[in-house]
Amino acid sequence: DIQMTQSPSSLSASVGDTVTITCRASQNINNWLAWYQQKPDKAPQSLIYAASTLHGGVPSRFSGSRSGTDFTLTISSLQPEDFATYYCHQYYAYPRTFGGGTKVEIK
Amino acid sequence: VQLRESGPGLVKPSQTLSLTCSVSGDSVTGSQYYWTWIRQHPGKGLEWIGYIFYTGNTYYNPSLKSRGTISLDTSRNQFFLKLSSVTAADTAVYYCAREYDDGDFDYWGQGTLVIVSS
């Protein structure tokens, strides 16, 4: 299985901050990575696919990038509605696997 | 597109967990979609269970140790999950989702909590 190591597991930030979440794949997955946002008691929602392509309706303050097997989700100018848990997900191979999640909390 | 899970919220140990995902706004016979089950243990991360393609082809997470079965009813536009010989470790929120064209999961159900307990 492809292991997805996500860091940090949690972070505290203020409205207006820029936050960065990293996911490292245990092997090459090309750009086959997605980022999801999950709010309490809700299903995850896909924000980004193909490492850096935003789904329609996702604010432009979200961005994704790739460097080798390292992937980054950046949220610029954090908004109150962005406080949530974020997961990365590889769809290069089966079984599909997810990172352990990053909880973004209000400082 | 909407997906909705349904099924018992409580299952006894050693029995079979059975869930239904009802799909509206799209057809489960679409050739670009993999109809998927994912679960989330309480307070934990996400675990991919498996998928079914409209042809009936399936693929399961080996971590389930062959306990999972996913099937499809095209006439009702539904797909199903059966997980046999459940234990407390199968207690989780179960989501159905659509994987688009070997890509990400673009639509999800709201999730259903299944508790395994006697």
C-alpha cells in the first residue's frame, strides 16, 4: 500500500494567517493527489485534485503544489469557515489511501 | 448528484453489516464512475473499503481480509456494502462516494454511523 504521511496533525492559527499542510507519499504517485476538507459531523469535501487543480466553487485562497513525492496544501488568509480537518488522498494505486489528517484550529 | 446511505445503526458482533447507497442525479451505470465505500472510525482518519464498477467489477481493501462484498442494483440505482463477521473494530461512520474517472471522490453521502455491540 502507498503510505501518505501528513503533517502536522494539528495546528493553531488566526484568521488572516497563511497555513501550510504537507503530505508525503511513500512512492511516486505523479500528480494523483487530492485534498479534502471535513467539518465536524459532515462528509469530506474535495477541494483540490491532480495536486493543484481547484474544484469549481473552491475559493482561490486554497492552493496545492507538488515537489517529487511531497505535496502541499496552502490556505492563504485563513477565514473562519476554514477551521476544519484536512486530508490528503492518493489515487495513483489501489487500495486508495489517505493521510492521517490535519486539524486546523482557531488560536 | 446526491448519495444517501441507509441501514441498521447497530449490528451484533459476528453478524453481517449491510448498507445501501441510493444515488440520485446520476446513473450507477455511468462508465466513468467507481462507486465506493469509505469508513471513518470515531475520531480517526479515513479508510477506503472498496469499489464497484458498472460492469460489476469490484476491488476491496486487503485490510478487510475478504469480509467485504459490494454489489449493484442498476434498476434501483443503488449499490450495497456487506461486511461479514463484524467486531467492535468495525464501528465507524460509513460513507458511500463516487470516484470520478480514476480520480478523486467528488460526491459523498452524508455518512451513517454503525455501532457493533451486543
